[in-house]
Amino acid sequence: MPTLQLEGPAFWVATGLCLVLAIGILATVHFANNQVKRAVTMFVAFLAGLFYFLEFFLPPDPEKEEVSIWFWNLTTTSGTVGNAVQVVAGFTFLLGIYNLVYIHGNNIRRRRPGWSNSVAFFVAFLAMAFFAFGRDAQNWFDPRYPWYMSPESQGQASPLYIDPKASDYRQQLQTKLWAPQWMNDVTQEVVASPDGGEPALKEHSPKQDGYTLLFQGLYRSMDATMFSILAFYIVSAAYRAFRIKSREAAVLMVTAIIVMLGQVPLGQALTNWIPIESPIAGLRLEQISQFVLGQINGPVQRAIGFGIGLGGLAMALRIWLSLERGTYFEEGN
């Protein structure tokens, strides 16, 4: 199915018209009464669920491997619908950002306890957004990207093309960027291939831009630190929470100790004297731990997952058929 591709002013005009149309529809629904909002919600939810239901369950054409109803190709349309879902998901991210800004802004304005943490949030958010958008802006707005591709692979000669055999290839590549090196450093990222082919990404190469410093140097380090502290907290909480007052609690405690000891070298060393090839090798702590995880815990996890799947299916049917209670669906609305 051919798709319409717009470029230049036509693209921006179409984008503006779509925004005006979307704002008009949302404003109309917003100012409507609850009965109208309920009917619109039920109608849109049912159509969306019906589309994916038909696209999934109807048998496809054996030749084209596509699902069609009369002259409507559901398989091709599913890509457009998927893009629409991504747009809606993007609005949810904007809603989340608005909520965070609103909450932390009130904390700062009213000088609530811990308002300095809200200041740290705004500083971190703005810094990461600035460096992230600055680094990737050229990827979005430059129609000639990726500019390091050869003219043959692009299908046309590119004025930004750089010969990968040039001795100063990486330095030339940096000058082609909109962003300066402190915002988007590629001098240590893209290198020429030894056989003179296409440039390749160099793994584990140090970069000197702000995004790498914030994400790789700060965020990931803080993330690892937080989870390390969380692990000790969970162990201490489990120690305080376990009270062996019944047989079931005793079995749980013994099982937990065996599994934990079987995962660390210290615990494995306790039964290391048992030869691996001996008939009683199954008594080694790591073997017992793997047996508990694979033969006992595994089936239980699958059973729980199966139950969660059934619950998700039931919830999806309730949402699809508008049986779930919520906003605009309470009694009396």
C-alpha cells in the first residue's frame, strides 16, 4: 500500500493542520458532558480493540501473508495504527513531565520540607534534556543524515561525505556536526575500517561530551550504587521479617539459606569436598540451589505467570467492552 511522504513546507503545513485538528477534537470532548465523554471513550476503545482482534485472529492470505477485509488491508494499516499508539504514548510522557514539574514546582514555591531535592530534580532534568537534545538534533532535522555514509550507500552524492581513508577522518567528522564537541563527541566513536570500507563504531572508546558524562559517568554510577544499597536493605529487612513460628516458616528459611549459599563462592566452598563426578554430587550446595530454582521455583513462577496472563486477558476484555468502572463510568453519570 503506497504511503504519502511530504517534505519541506508541505510537511510543516500538514503537521500544523493535524495539530489544529487534534486540539479541536480534544477541546470538543473536554467541554462535552459526561454522557458524551462516556460514549466517545467506549466507541474509540471498542474500535481499537476490534481492529487488533481482527488483524490477529483472521486467517491471512496464503500468498501475500496479509490480512484483509474486502478492500481494507489490516496488516498494512497496523503499522499506521502502531505509529498512532506511539504518538499517544508520547503524550503520556508529556503528561508525566507536567506532573513532575507541577509537584516539584509547588514544593519549591511553598518551601516545603525537602524542597532542595526538587531543585536538584530541575537541575538534573534540564541538564540531561539540554545535552540529549543537543546531541541528537542533527539526526532529526538534517535530511542528509547519516552523513558519514558513502555516496553509493546513500544513492546520491552527499556534500557531507568524508573519505574514510583520510588521515584526519575523525577530525573532519567532528566539524560536520551542528553541536560542538563538548555536546556531541564523535572523534573517539566513529573510526575508519582497516580495509577502507564504511566507517564503523569503535566500542569502549572514551567520549568527552556532556551527555556521556551525565549518563554514563553519573546516572549509571548512581543507579548501581542505589541498587547495591537496596540489596543490603532487602537482606536486613528479610532478617527482621523472618520469624520461625511454624513449620512453613522453617522450610522457607532453610530454602532461602540454601539458595543464597549456593549462589556465592563462600557457600559453594562448604561442599566443595564432594567430587563432581561422585554419585553424591547432587548434595553440593550449588546443585541443590539449582534444583530448587529450576525444578521447584521454575514451575511455580510459570504457574503464577499463567495466572497473571489470564488476569490480563480478563482485564483487557473488560476495558475493550467498557465494563471496567472508572471516570465517567460511575453510577449516576
